[in-house]
Amino acid sequence: MGKRPPGLAVLAPPRDLRASRVAADGDEYLLLSYPLPDWDLPAILSLAEKDVARALLAGAAQSQIARVRGTSSRTVANQIASVFRKLRVTSRMELAARYSGGESGLRARGD
């Protein structure tokens, strides 16, 4: 490997990173996977809000969350608004930043 350009960060791989080879239609692919952290969500959230918050942190769309939970998209929208209000965030990006360790506050369990 050659030299790294200046200012390029080197990130550690996620814990428990797994690599698998997958063949499909004559092509070979490299599949990378790792488990999502067990988020230590605050007790102020209801069980439903915790489920929705976990789904948001996993990158799920509102419609996907509704489908998986067997509820309406409007119900999920209300739960998302409640999660944001209780955690004092205004966006999915801000929620993710809190849990990634980008700012003080909530952390993934074990961090």
C-alpha cells in the first residue's frame, strides 16, 4: 500500500466485523457485516419509543418502521417526534451524533 494523503483519518474497524464471500450469477462479492451496538436508551422513553429510536439509529425509514411494528406511518411519526422531544434532538443526524460519541450525552452500552 502507498502513502496515505495528508489529513486522511484512519478509522478502526467496527467490533466483531465479519467478511464473507458470496457468489451470485457468476459474480463474487465481499459481504461485510457487524452487529449493531446495544444502545442504552434512557428510561424516559416508552418501550415503543425505544424500539423506534433503535430503528432510527439503524437507519430505517419511517415506512419501514411502521411496517415492521405493524402500525401506521402516522403513529411512527408521532413516536419519532416524542423521541426527539424527550432526548432534546431535532433530527436523525443529531440523534446519531449523540450515540456515536460525537457529543457528550448518550452512548452505546459498553463505551
